[in-house]
Amino acid sequence: MDVKIEQSWKELLHDEFNKQYFADLTSFVRSEYSRYTCYPPGNLIFNAFNLCPFDKVKVVIIGQDPYHEPGQAHGLSFSVCDGVQFPPSLINIFKEIEADLGSPMPQSGNLTRWAEQGVLLLNATLTVRARQAASHQRKGWEQFTDAVISTLNAQRNNLVFILWGGYARSKAQLIDSSRHLILQSVHPSPLSANRGGWFGNHHFSRANAYLAEHGATPINW
């Protein structure tokens, strides 16, 4: 099957694309997109990979599901298109960046600029039906994105994996903490963040310090 994805990822994930689960997943996704409104747009399903080739990855931020309201999702975890109101989790991310690094709240919630610097903004599930959260979970995407995490873990060194919330933190078992930095905290959603453990986690400065320590250019968050 021909998957339109950046060449380095296409080569590395070739075996996944040829497995039966991925053929079944492809059929499911095509059926959903033909019958319902789904997000992100079909040409942006692999946007995180297309903006951040394998050998450019420095940081991986794992989300769970794409946003499911109109105009929000464009294939990058936590990111929204230009001109879209910031979701509450993204507001809290920017608040923590401001407190941690002194960078003011940006005008747009579009995180393409992070992706282009080497931040893989990876949702565990890459598609969703409009206004139906989790509607495409347990259809095969998780197996695919676990393979992505495992490939990065095995074939790269000194990456930063940022895991927010219980679901993302469950992925820590796929990562060798002796070769990579794993940063974990509660989720930035107001329900979790306001209970404590989000604000003051300093994940952005800690990620940059680790990158600099290992000879990589820090991220301009």
C-alpha cells in the first residue's frame, strides 16, 4: 500500500505498512472519511512525520487523540490551526513555557514551528470522527504509533520523550531511560493541571538543558 509520508519514515516503517493490522486500519479510516466528517484533513494525517524527518527528531511529545471540533486538528498533537481559539490544555502549555522560560503567550496555537525544529508532535491515534472523542481508538493506530516510539528508542540516542498524563506515561515502558530523557507529569488539561503537578514541571527548560548537554541545538519554545 502506498502511504504518503516523508521518505525516511516510509523506509523505517515499511514493515508496519505491510502488516495486516495496517491494511485493516487503512480500510477503516477510508470508510470513516467517506461517510463522516473526520479530522485532521486526510492530507494532514501524517503531518507530524512530514514536518519532522526521522533524523531531525530531538523531542517527542505524545498526545492521545486529535482535536475533534471543526478547524482545530492539523496532524500535530496539542497544536491548532492559525486563527483557532486556544484549547484549555494549550493555554496551560503556553503558561508553563512563560513561567519556565519567560517566553510570552504566542498569537497562534499552531506548533508547526516546533515540528520544524525537531519536535515530533505525535498523537497515539492519528484520526477521529468529528465531535466524537476517542472514536478511532483501538482500530490499529496505537500499534502503529507504538512502533514509531520503539523505532526512535532503538535507532536514535539522547532524545527527550515528554509524557503528559496517564495515557502518555504508559508509553514509558517502550523507552530506554538510560539512553533517552523521559519527562513525565500530569496532563495540562485544567482538570489535571489545577490539581497540581503541571505548573512548575519545567519540562521545556529541562528538555533544552539535556539537548545542549548532548550537543544538540535547544528548541525555541
